[in-house]
Amino acid sequence: MKLKLHWQILIAMAAGTVFALVFGENSHWIEPLGTIFFRLLKMVVVPLVVFSITAGVAGVGSPKNLGRLGLKTVSYYLATSLIAILIGLTLVNLVSPGTSAELREDRAAPAEILEKPASVMDQILRIIPVNPAAAIAEGDMLAIIFFCILFGLALAQSPRGIREKLLPLVEAGFQVMMQLTHVIIGLAPLGVFGLIVKMVNQNMGAGFFKAVGLYMFTIAAGLTLHLFVVLPLIYFVFMKRNPIRQFSHMAGALATVFATSSSLATLPVTMECVERNAGVSNKIAGFVLPMGATVNMDGTALFECVGVLFIAQVMGIPLGIEQQILVVVTALLASIGTAAIPSAGLVTIFIILDAVGLQGPLVPLVVGTMLAVDRPLDMYRGIVNIFSDSVGAVIIAKSEGEVQNPQ
């Protein structure tokens, strides 16, 4: 029986630690495994975002859907994702998990590597690419996301014949990139093994593992606040019902996403729970939930914000208010392009790292360690994502008069 990926990663962590301690200086030859894995992760970021955002926007952006219902859906998803990001931003600044790493001064990254913030107008102009091909080649993610949103909208508005030719190709490209991303994430045990060997050889110290523990606590606390305070409060305000009912209605979908860590794989169960238990019409559920599985990633958005600031804290680089605002905006956009597969958030976190200019040899080590402990957090993020989708569905259905008597 094949072990689950998270068990493989945990075994790789233990094996890498033992290997480095036993062989010492003679273990350096294995370290490139971590570098290769890190480069493979970065390799899929641009094409994954291009196909994901284009397919998502084009798929739901037809003239028929870009009306009142579409506006309500997009507004809800953007609002809840932004709230989740702000919760993560507040907690990571209060807890400061990365400062516990206590790296030696000679190992901390120089602040000069951080991209200096431009004026608001310069930031806006930077988002608009003069040459989209150049933006893709250079990995300018904000410009890529902006272009893909516009391209997806234009594709949705194109004549039916053109749309029927191009959209299947874009969606096929997205499926291929999801498959490739899944394969690369499957190589995580080998990559983590190499990264852990490098970490032990560099004598990162116990403080780093304490920082990782605080990082996990910060994300778990943020997800808990969003799941059990923010979303129930939104549900109560708009539905005037006890939020416990919604948790009960969604029990099957929440259990499924906890096991699969995939909003997309859980979509059929989510739709059944929302329609049969919560009384939402198929018309609303069929529009809101597939869109949510693609673009509404509250838990992922919170994780990406916390993750980037954690990396900056570990590297000893304080992010100013301008960079943190850039992190918030980029995390919101990047969450839209996150594939609904396990641990995909760790792929798109590179978008935000590039946006604020966080680079250096410490980045692969920290991201590799984040991946090693990501499985339980990923399962929890999936629950938050699914529950947010379901709350949005019932609220929008009520506003449209499409809620029947729930079970």
C-alpha cells in the first residue's frame, strides 16, 4: 500500500536529518535534489497562472453571466478573501513567527535585496504590461495576472465560434498544467530530503524549528478565526439563521475536502450538500460553486500572506507598510490563480515573493520546510475554502429568491 504524500514527506525529513548527521560533510552531494525541486516548482508558476486565470475568467465571464448574479458572486468572493488576508496580516505581525529563527548575522539576507516600493501610480503602471510576452518571459506576475484577466474577459465576449475554438484549448492547457503540478508536488519527498540535508549542514539551529512551529500556529489561528467567527457572522447577518445549521448542512463536503485537500475534487459533494441540505437552487449552485472552486480561496489567500511575511522575517528583512500592501494585493490576485489541488498554494506563493523582491539562498530552505509541514494546514485551508463557497451560495441564493426549505 502506497503511503500518503504527507507521510512520505515526514519520513523524508527524518531521513534527511539522519543522513546529514551521519555523513556530515560527505552529504553535500545530495543537496542539489532540493534545488532541483525548488526550480521545478518555480517552473510551473507562470504557465499555471496563465491557463488558470484565463480559463476561469473566460468560463464564467460570458455576457449571460456577467450581470447581477456575477457581480454579487465576485463581490462576495473578493470581500471574504480580502478579510482572510487582513486577518493573516494582522496575526503574522503580532506573533512574528519568523523572528524566532534567530539566524546568525552572517546568514541573514541583506535588506538591499528587497525591491524598493514605488509610488502608487508607478505600481499601477507596472501592473499594465507594455509587452505581455515580455512580462511572461520575465515572470512579472502582476502584469501577467492583469493581462490574463483582460484576455479571459475578451475571450468570453468573442463570437461563439471563436470562443468554442479557443476556450477548450485554454481549459485543456489548464488541465495539463494541473497534472504537471501534481507530478512535481509528488516529487516533494526527494526535494524535502535534499533541503533538510542542506539545512542540517548549515546548522540552522533549534530556533528555526521553533519559528516553523509558530508559523503553523499563526496560520491555524487565522484559519480558525475566519472559519468560526468571520464566515458565521457573515452568514448570520445576511441569513438571520444560526450558522451551526450551515456547518451541519456542509458536513459531507467538509469531510471530503479534509481528506482530499482539493476544492475541485470536492465540488460534486459541495453542490449536493448546498442543493439538497441548504435548499439552494441548482441555477445558483451551478454558477456560484464552480466559480468558487476556481477563484475563491480564502484559506489559501491567508496562507500566502502569512507565508511571505514569515519568509521575510526569517531572512531578517522587515517589510514596510508599502511592501505589506503589495503583499495584500498580490495575495488577493494570486489566490484567484491557485489551482484547486493539494499544496498548490505553495506554488503560487512565488508570485508574491517575486512581487516584493524576496530572493536569496534562504528562500528554498524556508519554502521547503513550509512544504514539509503543510499537509495539515492544507487540509484545514480546504475546509475554509469550501465553507466560504457554501456561505456565498446561500447568501446569493437568498438575494435572488432561490432558496427552498433546507433540510
